[in-house]
Amino acid sequence: METLVGDDVETDSGLNFFADGSNSNAFVRSIKQQRREEKKYVAAPVHNIPPPPVDSRNTLWKYPEYRNFTERYQTFAEWPRFLKGPSTRDLARSGFIYTKISDKVTCFCCGLTFKNWEPRDDAFDEHIRWSKQCYYARMVASVK
């Protein structure tokens, strides 16, 4: 049998060897190990992220009184039911507070304001997309 560079050969023992003599089973084992390690990391739901500590980031927060999810979520009590877009819970989890003007929301941390939400919009994805420097959005992204 002729072996070309890049071809692999299966022996009677079931081991695969590349034409250069290296064992492809070692490569397969390392890939399987890598996949097992990747499965150890589980994304935590956004609502389980603790609020940032009060004393460490006060100068970075535009609205520090809304650093807690519950405080942000309560601002959506008057959110018009006819508006389409992300749920008020997702908006609050993504760091937004309701401005009480149409569908306009503002991040409690960076102060970025969004409006004109569409049904397919993801509040967190839009937040991190447009405000890569937001401390809160980066913190959530590192856990998500």
C-alpha cells in the first residue's frame, strides 16, 4: 500500500498513524479532553450576577442607586404593554432602567440610552455591542 503525506493508516491494533509517523489517536484523545474541559464551564443566568460593590465603582456609575436588579426592574412598572421588544425583565437584567419616555431605556452604569426596540432585539447583545467599555456589561459578558 502506498502512503501519501497527510494520509493516515490504520494498523491491526486499531491505532491510526499519520504518514509522518505521529499517532492520530493521541490527537483525538486531546480533542476529547479539551471538549470535556469546555463542558465544565456553564453560563450563569444574568439574574444570578451579584450587583457590583458600592464603594469600588461609584465614580463609574451614572445611576448607582439602580445597581441592584430589583431597583432597575421596578422602573419598568409603567412600561407600556403595547411596546414590542425585549421583556422588561431582560432589559433590567441587561443593566437598563426605564426613562418613562416611549421605549427609551438607559444603562445605570454607562448611561447609554436605547430606543426603538424591535421584537428580535436582544437587550444584552445590543448593550455590549454599543458600549464595550461599560463595566456592568463587561462583567455580565464575562459570566454569560
